[in-house]
Amino acid sequence: MNELTLTFLRLGFLVLMWVLVFSIVGAMRRDLAVGRRNKTGAPTPRQVRKNPELAEPPARQQAHHLVVVEGPLAGTSMPLGESPILLGRAQEATLVLEDDYASGRHARLFPQGSRWFIEDLGSTNGTYLADRQLTRAQPVELNAPIRIGKTVIELRP
Amino acid sequence: MSAVEAAARPRRNIELVLLVLALVVGIGANAMTSINQGLSLGNDFWMQSAIMAVASLAVHIALRFRAKYADPLILPIVVALNGLGVAMIHRLDTASTPVADYGDVQARWTVVGMALAIGVILFLKDHRMLRRFTYISLILSAVLLVLPLVPGITAGDVNGAQVWIRIGPASFQPGEVAKITIGIFFAGYLSTNRDLILLAGRRLGKLQLPRFRDLGPMIVAWLASIGILIFQHDLGMSILFFGIFISMIYVATSRASWAILGIVLMFLGAMASSEIFPHIRLRIDGWINAFDPEVFGRQYGGSYQIVQGLFGMANGGLIGTGMGQGRPDLVPFAHSDMIIAAFGEELGLVGLFAIVVLYALLVTRGMRAAIGARDAFGKLLACGLSAGIGLQCFVVMGGVTRLIPLTGLTTPFLAAGGSSLLANWIIAALILVISNAARRPIDTTPLGPDETPAAIPPSSAPSAHRGGPAETTKTQVVKQQ
């Protein structure tokens, strides 16, 4: 093989190495979107057409406020936006519960479709939705009491 | 446990595409050597490439069956690095007289390593199982670290360090495996006792001191790493263990003060040991005064190796001499400790940086698995193992490029050495298993109106550490296009 081909092959190999690097970076780019809304549950229009039961239930009155009705923070109210809400004693929680019976990162309220869901984050004392202990994420109806330690929270329109 | 979520997709096809690309890089490097030297690609080349491709595809298929949601990028990165390593070792074999066969040995160990990785993926359904072996791991690590000192199976003093054992014709470096067991121990211990270490104990000014008994096992581990240094003369391994220890305690407690304290301790230890041990003093002298003719020509502990490596990399320049065109064989131990210098010479700065970036990506993928993991043990284990890989790369590359004194550590996946390759493949498999658990979707769909949530027996009070509902949540594949 002549000198020119060899030089091209040599440079080509270096390019190939970087092609590998950049394809890996390209493949992980999607994964770096940290904390973006999780789309696993939302069915695509095509899936809805195929199985109609997946369609969202008709729009109901939406929750726009979170109100603490019992516990040390009773009376506190906060508006609900688009982002999930972390409940717990930890300082990074959206609503910092000053409740000795709550865990640092106790539970999470998150919107999906037109509804809000509550999910226990492995708390020590558990989270109760209408006096039932949560075992997985469940939708929260308006005015349904969510009990965390000594605090009771409700969603209001 | 974590607010970080990514859309759950297996992404195994992306892994397959990247894997093929990685194989092309690895096998291409091997082919380039022969092409550049004007040789034809022999049967050996095709045979070995085929074995390598089949073995890595086997790992891929194992992932498809058992760890569908595992990170799709780890396997291609590891295969590319391993392939490049085998190619470079082959290339160095052709330069030595008489022709050595480190390359074939390395290729054989690669297959064994991949087989072990498949074993881990197939038999370790859940990484949390390893947590049961927390204290067994501590004992195992201690035994593994002491083995090279036991008369009868010790391989004696090899290149200034006593880290090898020899059983019959086979020799093995147990310290490499100890890296994994010590990681399991730290992860298990810290995930259980994190709160105690954090909160119980006296406060000294701004520094919260843990109670002595909570830190007892950690101090044993620290003493072990100092012990390696004193009795086995292995500075690199000692730094690696201590680094894993510090990074894990930092991640577990998020107290920067302890990490700083640990690093200060490490510097003090290194300084004290350079005063006490002549071989470490020589290493440091060879690092600072590398270009001194007297140091360069010294019989033992001189800087000949480092300086030859630097000359080689200078010869390679920006784009390198091309595989098979340089003289990396002039560097002692070019196939193991100094393989980075060999790559610097033949692939140049551009190629070397690609390798560095591959390592960086591998470490970030490990950390990503740690962020996504839903249990403290998995988080700490993935974090510790990938921090170990990162630290090992830093120590080796820093040594070769004369940023820090050269210490005898292997470059993960690249350097010749069966035990290192085996251990690193097991680490890769462990990170894959943890990332599978991290990326697997949790069922968050609402219960139907008639369904009642599964009752929790009152005795199993859920707690973040003992596998409460967050950890044992029923998982099922969410319907996705």
C-alpha cells in the first residue's frame, strides 16, 4: 500500500475513535435531561386509538392549591404549578414539614395528565391517603386528606 | 428516593449499534498495526477478532434477556477500551525479541472476563442481594490483601511490590478483586450506619465527629490500606483503596470536611512514608528530577521509564505515528504500566484524548447509575466502583504524564494483566446490574376503583434502609411504543 493510503487510514482511525466517542455522547444526551417530567405513564395518541380505555378521563375540576389543614403548619397554603412537589423535613423539600413524625424526604406529589398523584418515598411512618397507607402512587381527589405524620394536607381547586 | 427520572426505555438496539462501532475500533486498531507494518492479516487476526466479537455480543444478548433496562453505553465503552488494549499489546509483542505472546494471553483473559460478566448478569438478579455479604466482604478483602504475604503461595517481590500470588503455573493479583469486595463492604456498612455516623457523636467546633465505635470498621479499612503500603510496597493500590474510602464516605454523608480531612491524612501519610521508605523516596525523586542524568541512569528507582514514555509521547505529537509505526517498545513495561505512553506515541494526543474521554464517559455512566439507583446500597456501590475506575485512571495517567509520581497501577481494561481485566469486567457487570435496577420503570399507574392496595403487615415497618415500599415496589413494564 502506498504512503498516501496509509496516511488516510491512520487519520481515518483517529476520526473513527472520535466518531465512537460522539455517538456515545449523542446517545446519552437524552439521558442527561435530569428531572424533566416523566412521560412513562402518558399514552401516545396512537396507543389511545388502539385501546380507547387508555384515554384520559374527562377533565374534572382541577386542583390549584395545596392546603395544610392539621399539624404544626396548619393554615399554610401554596399554589400548585406544573412541577412535582416534595414533602418532607429536608430543607430541599418544596413544602418543609416541621413535623417530628415526617421523614426527610417523605412523599412526592406530582401532576400527570389532569390529575395529581401522591407517592411515598420510602418514609419511616408512611403516608396515608384517606386513612389508607400508600403502597404506590395514587391519584389524589380534591379534598381528600393526605396524612404525613401529624400533618394533614388537602388539595383545593 | 431520587427525583431524577428518565423515560424508561430498554435502548438495547442503540447498545448494539454502538457495540458494533466499538468492535470496529478495537479490531481496526489491531488491523492497522498489520497494515502499517506491511503484513497481511493472518488467520490469527481473524480468529481473535471473531472470538472477541462473539464474546461481546454474548454479553449484549445476556443483557437483553436479564437486564433489559441496563445502561446502553457502558458495554460499548468497555469493549472499545478492551479492544484497543488487546491491539496495543499485540503490537508491542511484534516489536519484542523474541516475539512475546502477551496479546494472546490478554485476548484469552478478555474472553474469561466477558464470561464472568455474563455470569454476574445472569445470576445476580438484584444487586441488593450483595448487601447480605457486607461483613463477609470485609473479611474476604482482608484475606485477599494478606494472601500475597503468605509464604508458600506468595510470588515474592515482583518489580518492587509484593502483590502477586502464585498457585502452580498461574499467578494472580488478589488486590484487584479486593477492590470489589471492599466496595461492597463500604456500601453495605455506610448505607446501614449512615445516620449513626452523621448524627451521633461529639461536635468539635464546626466539625461533627462520629462516635469511635461507628467508625471502627472504617478505621480497620483505612489501616488495611496503610498496611498495603507498608508491607507490600504498593503505593498505587494503597491510594486507590483510600480514595474509594474517601469518595464513598463523602457521598454517604455529604460532609466535605471529612473528605478534606481524608485527603490531608493521605498527604501526611504519603509524606511520612516518603521519609521512612527509601523506594518511595526514590519514586518521588524520579518524578521531580526526572531529567537529571544521574536520576535517569539510576539502576533502581530511576526515571528511565517515565522519561522514555515522555519521549515516546513527544514523538507521537498531535496525531501520532500510527499503529505499528512508533517505538513504544523502548519503554520498559510498555504493555502494562506504561500502555498509556504507547497509545500517546502511536495515536497521538488526538487518540489519547479519545481514550481519556471514553474513561470519563464510563465514570459518568457509573455515577448516573448511582444517581438513578433507588436504594442507598446501590447508589454507594455504583458510585464507589466508578470512582475507583476514575481514580485508577488518574493515578496511572498522572504518573505517566509526570503530573504525580508514577505508581504501579493498571490502566483499567487497557493494560495487560488477567486479574485486573477480570476484576474490571466484574465491576462493569455490577454497574450494569445496578443501572438496570435504576432505569427500570416503576409502576406508577393508578389503581383501579375496585382494587385495594396490598396490605402491609404492621411488623415490617417500612424504613428507607430496610427495603420499604419504595424499594420493593412491584415493577412491571409500562406500555410504551
